[in-house]
Amino acid sequence: MIDPTSLAEKTALVIGGAGGIGAATAQILAEAGARVAITHRPGKEKESAAKAILGNLPGKDHAAFPADVADTSSLIALRASVERAFSRLNILVNTSGFTKPVPHGDLDALDDEFIDRMFAVNWRGQFAAIRTFAPLLKASGDGLIVSVSSVAGSSGNGSNIAYGAAKAGIDVMTKSLARVLAPQVRVVGVAPGAVDTSFVPGRGAEFNAKAAAATPLKRIASANDIAATILACATHLTFVTGTTIRVDGGRSL
């Protein structure tokens, strides 16, 4: 049972909140009493999907805003929208990202354009969001940043080499920013293994079954498993900063 007052008076921004892990995170933070803002990619269809997610959140005064993490100007506009709507920010969760499977031995498939886009969204975008919202988080006096990484950042496996490298960069960024933003802001990474969402194109029931069989807990993660870890960072793990928490059911053992 989630304590519906544990995050009362807190405001959380979930960047990428219209995605699988993002939507689950928005839900669980709202259930804990936070006012939640989520972002979605620009466009009417994306806006409608985000509003549908908001409609299911408990509590009130939640909001959805367009943003593209690869476009810093849109993040600056997002900050202005958050300030107008909430006047403060306590929690920033970075869940936005993308990938696609590329065999690790197919070096030519990782062309420059693909690599640049991978890092623009999966690393630079997360950093740019933190850079943009750091003043608001510092002003709260007890800010929290949670960046969604991946076990691919430490295992060298994953959907493609560039994705793993970008996630390794998230892990290093988490350590560096934890030092420079303390004591006003804590910075934590959450690194999922296989998750039962549509994040990786082409992966379905067959892949999930194989991944579950290779996992000590004999299942893969749900989006709610990742969201629950993010909630714990905000409510129980209050002396944790600068570390990345694996949420992979023991598969990396």
C-alpha cells in the first residue's frame, strides 16, 4: 500500500511521462500525493495520449506539456510552463529515450547520424533537462533527480553498442552531478534490465520468455517495478546519492 501523503506538497516532473516507464512513474508518484507534470513529444496525437494518462492519475492539478529533449529551447519553454503551473519543483525524473536493435558485430549499421541521434536523446537530452531544471531543484532545498539508465551501460550488451555507451554516460553523469549539486539536490540512477514494454522495437513475447528464463527471479520487470524503485528513491532512500540502482531481477549476476 502506497502512503498517499508521503509526497504531499511535492511537485514532480516526469520527462517522457507518456512512455511506458514514464507513465507508470507518474501514476505511482501521484498515488504518493505528488503533483505531477509529464512531457510528451509535440503533436496532437502525443498530446491526446498524455492527457489520457493524466486522466487516470489520482489527485489534482497535474499537467502535461510538450517537450523534445534534443531541443534545449523546448526544455527552457518547459521550465517556464512548470514555474507558471507549480512555482517550484522537487523531483525530476528523466525517462525519455529511444533505441533499436542493431547487432553488435554490424559496425557499419552504426552510422554517424544514428550515433549522434542516440547520444542527443539518450545522454545529452537527460543532461540538458538537468541543466535546465537545476536552479528550481536547488531552490527546493531537498531536490531529487532520478535518471533512467540501463544495465546495458555496464554489461556491454543491450540493443546496440551506441545505446549501451550512452547509458554508461548516464551512470558517470549521475556520479558527477551528485557531487556538484549536493547538498540541495540528490542524484540517483535507476538501471533496468529487460522490461515488459514496447521500448525496444521488435521485441515481444518470445524475447521476454527467453530473458525471463535467464533471470534468477524468472520474470522480466514490469514498468511498475521500475516506477516503484523511483518512488523509493524519493520516499525511503533519502541518504542515497551518486549511485545507480540495478533493477534486473538478478540477471546480471
